[in-house]
Amino acid sequence: MEDFITLLVRHRSAAESLVRFKLPHKADADDLLQEVYLAAWRNFPQLKNKAAFKPWLLAIARRKCSDYFRKKTAQLELSLEGLPDKALADGRLGKAEVDGEQAEAVRETLALLGGKDRQILRLYFWEGLPQAEIAAQLQIPIGTVKSRLYAAKQHFKAQYPYPFARPKLSKGEVTMKKLPKLLPEYRIEALDGPAFPVKWEELSWFVVPRLEEALSWGMYDMPSRECSHIYDMKVTGKARIHGIEGVELTARESPFSDKKEVIERTFIAELTDTHCRFLAAFRNDNGVRSYLTFLDGDAFMNIWGFGEDNCGTETSLFAKGLIRREGDTLTVAANHPYLQDLVGRYRITIGERSFDTVCRIEINAPQEGLLNGVLAEHFIDKNGKTILWRRYNRSDWAIDHYKTPWEQQLPDNQRLIVNGNTYIHWYDCVTDYIF
């Protein structure tokens, strides 16, 4: 365990900073750090990549902090059954389901508040009681309810640690009108012969992370074919984060129907000879810059990461046989952690233009014998440019959020069968490259 001691000495300050920031009491933080180090020592033999020791240690520390706040909340006898355990966020493949991230932050914050604050917030927000009913239930004047509720909201806001709240909407420049309101009719025809190898250097948001690159892309709902949002992407310069050099790029998102309402995002990404990956995502929350980086473990990986230790997506694509396709039926290699493969050659005809493409399939990693619920069908031409990108959801994807299976929500949309599971076509994306 000599390696473990050396690595722990080198990186323990990061774990200490995280835990001491999260936990309000020094004694509790010291006790929890001992649990972190013990868990790390026990599991160190299973860590394959020792260079990833720091993010691995921080992930353990975060889990221990979450356990701490769960126990503390239980001790406070505060029922949070109405609080969703999953939240939706933008990610590499569009909307991503993030297990417990926002809910956990709310639990942590509530655990830090006084009993009266927790009580009034639960009655008002979770049980949805009007102020008059709260006054009757607590046997206090309605004026007292109003003053207590105001104070509790202020106390919650002051303690709330979650940095990924809804971004501030701001007025900006009108988006360049390069993309049509309705996606033209298109045909997808399978061609004879194997998929050709291709150099593909785009991020999942379609721009290549290289200086002076820029493009616009649109998101089109199916089956209406209407454009819901347009994204203007631009690489703005060099950037370095945690010692890794990449580029900074901006994404300006606006609804097609109201291009004056703009959400601005900033990313740092890296392109190497073999891989392309996101390194960090920034949001502007009421004037406060919020950072999420590749060292933030699952909080980053569940939204923006890909590959072991976030190595990223491969740029040299060729058929590996991990995913086999016959018509609308896909057979996927079992127990493969990061699933992407070329599955065939296709002619895509959009309007009056035709493109010779290969189809890249990406599916979230298998979990307990089932796939995670999101599939991307990606048609790429010989120049390594995206011609058409299609998003599918497994029928039960984010069912707690949407309440209705996707087979019922979109009964007329195309289906893919993946290892016996049904995936439903949700929306398409195209870039200004094809127009």
C-alpha cells in the first residue's frame, strides 16, 4: 500500500477542502474524513488507473457527505417524499437525467436550517398548503406564517450550495437565421458494403474544439419537424483547466420563436490526436459563475463525460462489431462500459441534397443488464461532419419526470429494438453545414 500512502498525502488536501466546505461542524468533518480515507484504502486495489486517484478520492468524499446529510435529515424527522430524486439537465446527448444531484443539495441545505424553517418550508412547498391553512394547522396568526415563511426562504437561499440552478435569461443578439423553421423531409437509405472509416473531431454539440471554428445547429421536434431551439457555437480562444490545455467555446441558445431570449453557456474542451472531450461547463446564475469540471466525478460524468476517466469520444471511427444492426433491431455487446460503434453505410437525402454517410450509434452504458435509456443515431459524412443526429429514449426513460411512457407520448414515431428494449425517436438535430 505504499502507492496509496503516497497518493493520499499528495491529494488529501482536496478531499479535506471539500468535506470541510460541505459540513458545518469541524468535529463531524474530521470524523467523516476518517471514513473517506478508510473507504479509499479498502477499495484502492480496485482502482485501475492510479492517475485518476484524485477524482476517485473526491467521489468517495462526496458520497460520504451525501450519506451524512441523509442521516441528519432522517434524524430531523423531516419527510422529503415529495422531493424528486432525479433532475433533468442539458448534457452531451441533450436532456440528461441526473440522479439525486439537485435533490441532494436541497436535503443538505434543509439539514442546516432550524426546525421552524424546515417545518414552514415543507408545509408550503412540499405539501402545497395555502398560508391560511398553515396558520390553522400550526395555530398561529397568518401574519406570523408570512413572516416565518419569508425568513425561512432567506435562510434557505443563504445556505443553498447547489450551483446548477436555472440559468439567467438575458437579451442578446438575434440568432443568425441560417436554419429553417421546419426540417425538410429526408430519406435514410441503407447502402451495400461496410461502413467506411472516418476522422470525426466534433463534440457532441457538433462544433470541433479548434481555434476559429463556429457553426449553428437546430433541434427539431418529431413528428412535427418544427425547430424548437437554435444554438450558435463558437470557439473563442485557448483555455487551461486543472493543468490541461484546451479551448473555450460559447453556446448561445434561443427558442426559434423568440430569438431575443438567449441562454449563454461556456465550455472548455480538448481535442487530441485520438479523442475529443468536454473538460468543464460553466453557467451564469444571476451573475455568479458556476463551474462543473471533469474532477467533479459523477456530477460531471453523468452530464458531460464519456469514457473511462473521461477520456472522451474517439476521433478515428471504424466498425468494431460492438453493435450490430439489422433494420430497426440492434444487438449490443454485453457488459461493455462505453458503447459507440459504426453500424453501416447510408445515403441521407435532405431536400435536394444527398450525402454518403456512416451511422454511428451511441448508447449509455448497460446497468444491471439493461441499457441506461438514451440512444443517439449519428450520420457522419466523409469529411467528418454531422449530416443528421437523432435522439431516442427507451420507453421508460425519466418516467418519474414525464409520467407517461414514451411509446404513449409519441405513438407514431420510429422505434428501435435494442437487446429487446424499445427505444422511441424523440427529436432530430442538424447543422448549417447541410444548407
